[in-house]
Amino acid sequence: MLKIGILGYGNLGRGVECAVKNSPDMELAAVFTRRDPSSVKLLTAGVPVVKIEDAANWKDKIDVMILCGGSATDLPKQTPEFAKLFNVVDSFDTHAKIPQHFANVDAAAKAAGKIAMISVGWDPGLFSLNRVFATSFLSDGKTYTFWGKGVSQGHSDAVRRIAGVKNAKQYTIPVESALETVRSGSNPELSTRQKHTREVFVVLEAGADAASVEKQIKTMPNYFDEYDTTVHFIDEEEFAKNHSGMAHGGFVIRSGKTGWDGEYKNIIEYSLKLDSNPAFTSSVLVAYARAMMRMYHAGVRGCTTVLDVPPAYLSTKSAEELRKELL
Ligand code: NDP
């Protein structure tokens, strides 16, 4: 049995707890939090919630610590720090900062003789893997990634920071006609605006100016200014009824040519449709924690990513059982 620790108990923390429950080869040893442990209620009975400061006492009682903090400020600090004590997995998703994060975690894990895996999830994660597969198989081609329809936590937070906004949810939506053009194999050049639209549902504070809030959303640099955005103002009741979910998904598509003169067209498409982004991401984290420990026992140390993992290591089935499924 692999003994799992969860560090940080938010959406992903709870998702990992559920995924561990559904993994016959794992058990949850403890959950670690920065908050008062008595305020954190787990779904599993009998598992201790421990103050993060006491984590070092659990060094020899946990095989893998799954870090479930936020990418913006928690993981850049926590993953290298806890890689000194545990084998760790995280879901760091700030794409541009992955090389720096990798270097920090790699140095900490190597010095401690531990293994680590960063940026596990679906993007980065499964989408990254599929971009590598598709590009390797169709070297002469073009890759496209579309996200949605789904909730962007970062964009929702950005709208909530506008004065007068009580609550907000932002959906990223792929443009159907752009998807169809890509699937046709014509390899179009698509601008940011042509690939996705954004839709925002806002609950206003009493007395707030709707026109001003809408203008601030639509012109917000980096978040909305490069997109066609629709803003809807709704009441709290409708918000709670229709916009409390965390569905997401997306598509990685590569279209490319094979043959002597590129006479054959090929399309590779990988898509995800997820009822709950954190619940799915957590299932991916748990499967990669299993794989990472197999790599650890094979002698691998330092930081790794999903790109380094032999697929058979992810499965609860043995290599022999999996080989039967190749036939
Ligand atoms: P949350 O905001 O739900 O949780 C982040 C942390 O907030 C928790 O670990 C928890 O730490 C802390 N927290 C503080 N107060 C509370 C509270 N009242 N309730 C819950 N948590 C609280 O983030 P998510 O779990 O949704 O996501 C974590 C990260 O996962 C995201 O930042 C994102 O970058 C990444 N992610 C990556 C994906 C991928 O495909 N690679 C996909 C989806 C997410 P503590 O217990 O110590 O207080």
C-alpha cells in the first residue's frame, strides 16, 4: 500500500482524497494544512489533519506527498521546501515559469535523494503529453490547443476584484467554426480572438454601475482585451443555481502530412470533457504518484514530469496483464 499525504486541502485536496479512496493500492495517511486543523473537515473518517509545521514528523510515514496548493504563490515555495523531506507531486500550471520551478524542485529533491514530479494534471499534463505524441508522429504539421467550454478560475478571480462585483464566473468557449477549420486539415493561422470567446456572469453589489463594470471587464489587459467577451448580469439565486460548477475540458489537435510528397493528410485529436476540473486533475495526480514511485524504486531521483513516465507505470495492472491488452 502506498501511503499518501495531502498538503493543502482545497478543491484539489478534496479531489485527491476521493481518488485515493478509489485506488486499491493506496491509503491516505494524513492531510496537512496551514489553517487551524480543527477547522478542516475531511470526507474520510479517522485520518488526521495535521499542522503544516509538524509535517517533518511524518517523514518516514508517507511515501508520496501530493501538493494541492495554488500555483500563483503556494507551489513555487512549497514544492521545493517539501521535496527536501518527501517524494512530491504537484500540479503547477503557470506555463512560463515551469523551467524555473523544475530547476528549484530538482535541486532540492536531488540533494535529499528524493523523486519529484511537477505540473501534473491535464494542461499542463495530459495535453502536454498529447502535444508531444502528435508532434513526434506528424513532424510536418501544426498543433492547436482549444480550452473549454469551461470555468477559468483565474479570469473569474480577476472579475471578482473589480469594485462593485459581488460574485463572478468566467467561461472560456472555443469558437466552433475555428475548430471545424482546424479539423478540415487546412492548417489555418488563427489569432487569439478567432480561437476562443469569453462569457462572464456577474452578480453586482447594490448600487454598482453595470455599464462601468462591463467596460472594465472587456478592456482588462491580458485577461479580456484580446477576446470577444459577453457579460451577463444576474442575481444571486440564478448564480447559485446555474453557475456553481467547475466543469472544463478542451482539445489538442494536430493536423499534418505524411507520404513522399506529403500526399496524405492526417488529423490527431485528443479531447476532454470534464464535469469537475479539480476532481479529474486529482485523479491524474494520483495515477502519476503511483508511476513516480515505480520510477523511484527503479532508481530515479530528482525532478521529473509526465513526459518521463512509461505509460505502464500508471496502471494498477501488472506489465504482464497490460501486454495481454495489446493483442
Ligand atoms: P484552492 O483555492 O481550492 O486551494 C488552494 C489552497 O488554498 C488549499 O490547498 C488550501 O491550503 C488553501 N485554502 C485556504 N483557505 C481555504 C478554504 N477556506 N477552503 C479551501 N482551501 C483553502 O485551489 P484548487 O485546489 O482549486 O487548485 C489548486 C491549483 O491547482 C491551482 O492553483 C491550479 O494552478 C492547479 N490546477 C492545475 C491543473 C492542471 O491541469 N495542471 C488543473 C486544475 C488546477 P491550506 O489547507 O494549507 O489552507
